Amino acid sequence: MPFPGGSSPDIVARALAEPLSKALGQVVIIDNRPGAGGNIGTGVAAKSAPDGYTFLLTIQGPLVTAPLLNKRLPYDPLKDLMPLCLVASSPNVLVVDPRLGAKSLAEFVRVAKAAKGSFNYGSVGNGSAAHLAMESFKSRAGLDLTHVPYAGFPQVVNALLAGQIQAAFVVPGQVMGQVRAGNLRALGLSTQGRAASLPEIPTLAEQGFAGFEAISWQALLAPAGTPAVPARRFAEAAQSIIRGDAFRERLLTQYFSAIGGSAEALSLQMREDRQRWAQLIQAAKIQGD
């Protein structure tokens, strides 16, 4: 787990670990190795012995955008890791400081344009889903916003509350408590259709940004060369749990949707997302940290 305890990926990992332990008859230990946007822990997993005892649960950043931003990345996701399955996905929700007075997406665009480049937005690092979502939105809306990267979503939320930044795309599990308390305002989701866990929040797509999508997803992988039998056993056990009602309902409380699917589907997702975000990274001249 290349992110700290309590982070969104870690929440998904812990929801999976307990039933996996029972299904496999083995103790499943979550080894948190945070740092560098998930690249450190992903690199550790990629270079681990392919003995069937080490697996990786990570988000798309270290698999998709990290290779585009860091030419010296010490691992190649397409060569050093074996895809097993997608686990879960989450929308990103555009939240803003309510002191701006913007109660809709259109109003925020109008206020942000009037600010003439004085607004800041936060993300959890260059190339993160939160960063790319805002860069895509900026481009389509014609906004001038300054990017401020933070170590994690808790820091982004605190910066919003303190008025240090005016907007951010945040995974719902990290921000909806503040939204429902009236401390922040949610203006739209980054999914094509409304989320089952947040039916009251409209998408950006239905507010004039047709086709807009920037989701966060988590996946299971193994070090390349892991023998087929333990890899298949682990993947099948995980798939069975992911398809189960208990896991789906637990994730729904954290605004995640369980996915599952084949190794081939995950491999295709990685390749398509890399191609898609490479175009934005080049156009926006985004560089690695």
C-alpha cells in the first residue's frame, strides 16, 4: 500500500484485507510505504521477489501518469508489474470555498474569471487525478487558476477551510463531512453519470461540460514473474470478495464503487488512461515534482 494509513486507497485495502485473510487462510498484512505520490511503495512492490506472497494495491497515478512525468522512475508499470484486477473507483468532487458566493458551477466559473488569475486550487501532487481533473476543467472553462500541490487530501481540505486555496477536486470520502456541515460547497462530480452514493450532486458533464470524466481507481497487481497458480488464487479470492454485497456496501459508505473485472481489463485501462492523460500533460506542460 504506497499511501499512508487513513488515506482513501488504504481504506479500500483494509476493506479487502480482512475477508482476504479468511478466504486464503493466510494473514494479510498491509505494508504502508507512502511517499512521492505512491511511487516509492509501488517501486518496492515492483522490485519485490515474485514469490506469490507480495501484492500491490495502488491507485492509477503510479501506474499511469508517473511514467509520463518522471523519466527516471525506478520501475516500469507495464513491464515490472502483473495486472490482476480493478478493485474500486471513486468520483472526484469539485469543492469550493463557500465564501466565494458561488452556488453552482456556472457561478464559480464566472467568479473565477472575474478574479483574473488570483485564485488557487489544490491537489495531492503533480499528475494526480485531482490535478489532472482541474487542469482539464481549467482548459475547457477557460480559467486561470494557480496549482498548489499538497501532501494529501487532508491538507487540501484544511487549505480550503483556511481560504488559502479556493477550489479543488477531492475524493468524496475525504471532504463530504465538511460539505454537509456547510463549511465547503460541492459543485459537481467528475463522472459521466451521477454517483449512487451522491445522487444529489450533479456531474460536470450535465452542467455544460459534455464528456468530462476524471475518476480515481484502485487496482491489484503482483510483481512481474509471479507464478500463475498463486497469482490466480489471490486474484480469484479478491474477485469473489469484490463481487460480494458486504464489500460493495462497505465501500459505498466511503463513496467508492466496487469494480472487479479481468486482468486484461485492468491492462487496457492502464494503457488507455496513459494515452488519454499524456495529451493533457503535454498540452498543459505539466512536469513531475
